[in-house]
Amino acid sequence: MSKRKPMLATLLAGLLMLPIGLQPVQANPTEQSVVSPVSLQDAFAAAADEFGVPLPVLMATSYAETRWEMHPGEQSFAGGYGVMHLTQVDNPLEHGGKGEEDEAAFTPSDDPALHTLDAAAALLGVEADLLKTDLVQNIRGGAALLAKHARDLTGELPKHTADWYGAVAKYNGSAYADLAKEYADRVFATINKGAARTTEVGLSAVLPAEAVAPNTATAEPLFLRNADKADTDCPNGVDCRFLPAAYKQYSGSATDYGNYDIANRPADGNEIKYIIIHDIEGSALAGIRTFQTKSYVSAHYVIDSETGQITQMVRPKDVAWHAGNWYVNAHSIGIEHSGFAADYGKWYTEKMYQASAKLVKYLAERYNIPLDRQHILGHDDLPGLTPYSQSRMHWDPGTYFDWAHYFDLLGAPINPSDATAGSGIVSIDVDFKHNEPTSTYGNKPQEPAPSSFLYLHTAPSAEAPLLSDPALHPKGEPGSRNVNDWGNKAVIGHRYAVADQAGDWTAIWYAGQKAWFHNPQGKHTVPSSGLKITPKAGKTAIPVYGSAFPNAAEYAAVGIPARLNTALQYSILPGQWYVATDAFKPDYFYAKLYDQPSTYRVVEGADDYYQITFNHRQAFVKKSDVDVVDTRK
């Protein structure tokens, strides 16, 4: 669920000249810092020495959170910043995943687990924002917190690494024994195994292996509680457990609650027709912890990329808040995976792919969900409900997720078996392992790495500008090579209508434009088939929507306030064609009050819609606006 924004600052930080323990900094720390790139190893060593935290504990804790990635100034989906993943969630409207935030009465989160950045800044006596961008200050903040936790638990700074187990468990922030102890176990496993890594911005660190048997008794003063557990909705043969997400009312308003809605899908009329693939922008444990706090966000499942373990947190019958689009939430199951979208796919392990595919295949069979790229979607495939939200939709799991391998594991290879000659439809079928386009992140070069997309240009030439999406480039500036610029990428498995051909270049209809990509002898596509839609004869343009909700009269008939479709910042013009699913009826799941299921209901509409692959994202059009050609056999 990547919330990462382009990098806002150069990775510059400083080493303070004097150790200050836990006392507030008396001078402006930026005035004492060395304004040049620092060694990651030195930054860990200096903070460990300053605060009396064993270096292996500090480094392994950071490794468990972020694998030492900084992402300066950028907040993870789990609310964290920097190498130490210090959390700050002040605005649940921005952070939440329900997709109806404009109507809800959310209050800022006061959960300490979501405000560790503020606590660390207070210990250092610096502005909290500094810890978001400054590598050294972020690491110092994490060290200060670990030292405080150790003092709170034992009354002193433990002399032996083994006795920091309780402080590490508290750093996780969870009140549940399963999570806090699992987190501490993982940190100490890293200490025993050792670690070495070069981050995506080229900073390196090495943690030598050290045999340490943790003193688990140091976690007893935390008085951790056990989570309520029940049977899981998982396939046989996978490591799966149930740890419920929080379902609570957070203020005196019955509309202020989280982190999901109780329902009875599909018996209540909410068809489950999508499975959404996310990444957490952090560890699995960080995501699980977030879903158990006052965070206004959840997912049905979380998968640990290191172990393949599946944690179920919301029943499929209920509506998790994961998509940022209420229509999609009402009809989908969300699966989070540990990892970072911009980290070259290093978190996306074979264990993760295998476990995830087994789960998706099980859920798809159970709920009759087609195994194709119009129903098995990434968060980056989802539209916003409004033009404003379209430009802010997440872009995970990102360009390094191997969709071809994933669908092979699902038993539904990208190469379609229903191809029809002359259909005018192609599926993108890039050779993932050998496709390494030049990319950037935060306008900084990325290392070459296998990627799941083809760049789209405005003309049949590599020198032509990249496509510009109005949601990302409202002033019409050219598209970029940033991995999070989803407006100029055709992704593996997506199906498009062919618009033109010029030599080795193919054009598809994409976001209201002809989008060109290099396709010598058709090597990057395979023929496909399906429904194609175009504006109905006589219409000059038709709108595109991020939802398929009923019309106003259909809400009025059942006495429910109307939630209507809002046209996105695009139009489809005559002569343009897009690939669609079969037509379906619109609906809206009304669920506004905490734990009052008698007030919930599904409002059904009569006018048919089509779902289309419009650009990188899916979209919806009214059947009454389009003509349709069926190219299927």
C-alpha cells in the first residue's frame, strides 16, 4: 500500500560532536551536523555509543523494520519514517483506507504505537520533522527509544545484549504477546545470523553474527495480552494464523470507528469479485501492528515475505479498509505483503509468491473470482473515486512485482488461451527477467532490475516524450521515468485495444491517448480477445468513473443518502477503444455506524456498467454511453 512520495531531500545528515545520553539537545542539531553524506555504519555506531544501546540490538531492530532503508521524508503505509521506522499518524483521513473519508468523523490517532517519532523527538529535544529526513537523527531517535524502554523495564541500561529482549519487544509497539515477542525473536535471530546490505541509495552496513540467547524474561513487565484467535480462512498446506484487526469505536460519534466494516458477503448482496495485492512499505509485523491500532486501515491478510507466513486479520465476509476506494473495498479481498515497492523486488521472495498464490487460488475458487488481470489487481491498478483521489492513489506493489511468475503459480499464465485472430486486442507479455528499463526514484537513478512494464511514448520513437497522465501531471508536463509514475506504463497481463502500428512500434488506446511502445515483431505482446467498448455513435465524448454506484433516485427509493459517481479527469473520444469485462449492475454498500449491522444495506441500481482497463488503472463506464464489440470465440 505504498504511500511513498518522490524523495524530498538529499540524504544529508550529521554526526553530533558530543554524546548527550537522554538529555535534550541544547543547540540546534543542524548547526552541529556535518553537511555531507554519512556512513550508515558510523551512524549506527555513534548512536549506539551515545545512548548505551548494544550496536547489534540497534542495527538488528532497524533491519527488522526497514532493512536499513531511509526513504527520507516519506511516510510508509504503516505510518513510519526512516531507517528506524518512527511512526507519526496525525491525519487518519490521509492515512485511512476506507475510501469514504470525506463523509466520516475520524479523530486523530492517540495510540502511542503510531507516535514513536514524536516520542523520539521529545527525547532528543529536536523538531519531529527533522527525524523524517535526517538519517543520523532518525537513528539517534530509535536508539533513544530503545534506551528508554530498557530503563522503564529494568531501571537501568542492561549490560548484556541478551537482556535487551524486553526493550526490543516494546519497540514493536504491540500490546499483543504474539506480535511483540515474534518481533523480538526476529531481531535476535538477525543478531545471531548477522546481516549485510547496500541500500537503494548506496549506503552499506554490516552486522557481524553474534551468538546471543535472549533473556525473554525481560519482556514480562510488559504484561502483554493474548489476541483472540479462531479458525482461519486459508488453504491447506500453508502457515496461517488469525490475529484480528481492531474493530472499535474511537470517540462519541458512532461514525468514528475502525478498522473495517462488518458484513455478510456475498450473502448480503456484496459480490466478492476482486483480490487486491498490496505491499506494506515495511515489515509484515509493522503492518499487523498497524491494523490492530487506531489506524482506520486494515487488510484481510498479511504475508511475511521472509517466512511465507499468512496472518488473517479480517474475515472475507467483512469489508476491510485497504483500497482507498469504497466501491472496490465493498467487492474485494485485500492481501498485504511485506516489502517496499521501490526496492528492486528484494522483499518479494519465492516463499512470498508461493504462499500468496496458494491463498489467492483458494479464495478465487471459493468466491468464483476470475484469475485474470481485471480481477486479480495490484493497488496500483485501482482508480480513485474522484479526480483528487485519483492523483493520490497508491502505486504498490510496483514495477518490480513479477506478475508473470505470479500468474504462472496461479495456474493462469498471461498467454491467453482464448486469443482471436483479428481481435485488435493484445495482452502485455514482457519477459520480466530480461526487462530492465532505465528508471528513477525521486528523480534519482535506479539500478537496472527486472521490471513488469513497458514505457509508453507519445509517438513511435524512443526520443518522443513519455506519456503524461493528467492525474500526475496536471500542467501537461511530460511523464517521467520515476518508478511511481504509473501514467506511462503498460504492465504485464493488462489487455489493450490496438490503436496503430508503425514499424517496430505498437500503439494502444490508453487514458484517452495513443500510447506507443517498442514492440519489434510483437515480442512484448500476445494476441488476446474480449469485449471492446467505444463511445456510442453520436456522442462527442463520454466520462470515465472510479466507481459503479447507483443513481440518485435508487438511493431515494430506499431512504439512504446518495453516494454518486464522480467523473475522473479523463474522457473517451469517438474512435477510441478499451477492453471491458462483462456488463454488471451498480451497487453501493451503506455502512456508516459502528456495530449497527441492522442499518447496513446494499443499494442496487438498474443501469449496467462496464469495467475497463483504461490506463495503468481500471475504470468504469456506463453501458448507455458505449457501443460494444465482442471479439471472443
